[in-house]
Amino acid sequence: MPILTYREALREALIEEMERDAGVFIIGEEVGEYQGTFRVTEGLRARFGPLRVADTPISEEAFTALAVGAAMAGLRPIVEYMTMNFCLRALDQIINHAAQMHYMSGNQFSISMVLRGPNGKGERLGSQHSHALETIFMHTPGLKIAVPATPADAKGLLKTAIRDPNPVVFLEHAALYTLRGEIPEGEHLVPFGQAAVRRPGAHCTVVSYSRMTQTCLRAAGTLARDGIEVEVIDLRTLAPLDTAALAASVARTHHTVVVSEARRTCSVAAEIASRLYESSFDDLDAPIEILAGADVPMPYSRELERLAVPDEAAIIGAVRRALWREGAPGIPAPEVTHAPVDHAEDGRRNGGRHHPQMAQERG
């Protein structure tokens, strides 16, 4: 299989879909002559011409509205934002028009469009250019949300997004653009709503998406050296959300950590934890650990910026807390002698899943 970077995989998806469907076009600031802020659209203007790779003025409201109108007319626009932070200028067009038009028109219009760009923390870009906006979009009915964590998924999910009859918010991450990975040969489509098990494990389920998936995989490798096998679940899409895959994993491991770069309050991570408590409460042997961004404006200082989002060490600590190997911040671990991790003291501290009475109730 060929090995491509994340940005090359995105570019390959764009080329294949533009060659496949003459109604697909790209619109945004500096996508053509400058070839994209992160070079995703490099070479596309020369290949497809200025009408299909169209540079726009600095007006997110205007070109997003234009794209909604084009989708209503049957075209398939791909809107590139230099950074998803700039789409805040176009939330009326995204939330009140793109997301609602199919419903408001009584099924007369399908809004097949993709809204894509880098989301989340950059590298010392300051608070105004470092928002993780997935929570806003996940809260909006009518939008689908893709959050690829690998080059293969970047290509496969983008091709699926372009062909989807609904508006898709496609959240890339600037820190992943140089990530390299194998890309399946031939037609490669990744279906929405199917999470991927990136690493199997028996002791704890770690759920994440986008850049944080890669951080979780590094943490899982470190934990494995201590005999703790973590199952890493990559959500791939947030809407639709594959809750069945999450519940199946929790049923195997009985411990869960949810990791997100977005701020914790009203976050994707909190929503996932809530759904798991509803679907899998009896399978859990400990409270779900939530690791998310700090509820602060993103600092410009490199040291403070690193403290504002989860890192490998924080994930390792959360897994150990979930397995009762480590106390919560400011709280010492319980004074018990731990058995092997697969028989670890569970969250109820009275025998929980292994308690005879509890086992009898479970049947």
C-alpha cells in the first residue's frame, strides 16, 4: 500500500472526487493561487481551473452562503476555511441554513456540501485561533461531523463526506498534516458512524478522536510495558456516533477513559460519558475518567498551552485512576494491595462486579 501524509491523503481524495463528479468544486480563501494555507489544495487550480478551485475575498459569511446556494442548485461545494476558527463568522449560514434547509424545505433540497479546515490547538496560535469547535456542530441537528485521526481515514472519510447528501463538517487537525500512514489502493471509502479499534486491549477502554487518538496510542504503548493493556477506540465521526462499538468495548474491559482536546464543560467527552452511563452502567467497575481541555482561553505561552490540553502523561494517569492504580489529583489511592489488573479493585470498592450478591443480581 502507498504511504502518504495526512495532507496528501486529503488532496488525493479531492482529486479523485473532482474527477469523478464535475459538480464538485472548492471555494475558500487562498485555496487556488496560494494553493491552500496548509497546502492541501496544492496543484488543484492548475489541474481543474479557477472556476472549480475558486479563491474568495475575506468574507466567510459570503462564500459559505454562496456554497449553500450552490448545494441547493445541485452542486457539491467543498468550503475550505483557513482555520475552523474563521467559520464562526459564518455560523448563521452553517447552522440556520445548511443544517436546516432539508427540513425547512420539506425535503425539497438536499444540501450536499463539505465544510473543512483545521480544528483545535495549533502551535502557539493564541486563543482566537485555537478553538476546538466540534461541540457546537455536534449540538446542531442536520450536520454530520467527521474527525479523522489517520491518513487513511482522512482520505476515506473525505470521499464519503463529498458524496453524502447532507452537510458535513470535516474537522482536520494542523498537527496531523505531516502524519504518514498507509493508504489502501483503489477506491477507498470509510463509512460514517463506524468507530475503529486502533489497539485492542482487555483492561481499559480509551475513547478519543482526531489528534488525541494518536496521543492515546502512544500512552497505550507506555502502559503496555507495565502490563496494562488498553483498548483504544477512534470515533472517526461524532455525528453519527457509534455508541454500539463503545458499549461493546466497555463490556470487555469494564473501565473507561474518554479523551478530548475540546474544553470539558458541555463537551463531546462529557456527552460520550453520559451515553455510556446510560448504556453500560452495569458493565462499569469504576467511574468514567474524562480528560478534556481546560476551561480557559488557549494560552500563547508554550508551557501554558501544553498544560491546557491532555497529553500522554495525563492519559496514563487517567487510566491508572480508572483501574484504581493511582489516586485522583489531591486524593491518595486507596490503601489496598492490588491484584493483577484484570482483577483490579473496582469502582464500588465493595466487590462490585465480583461481589457474590452483585453477581447473583447480574444472573
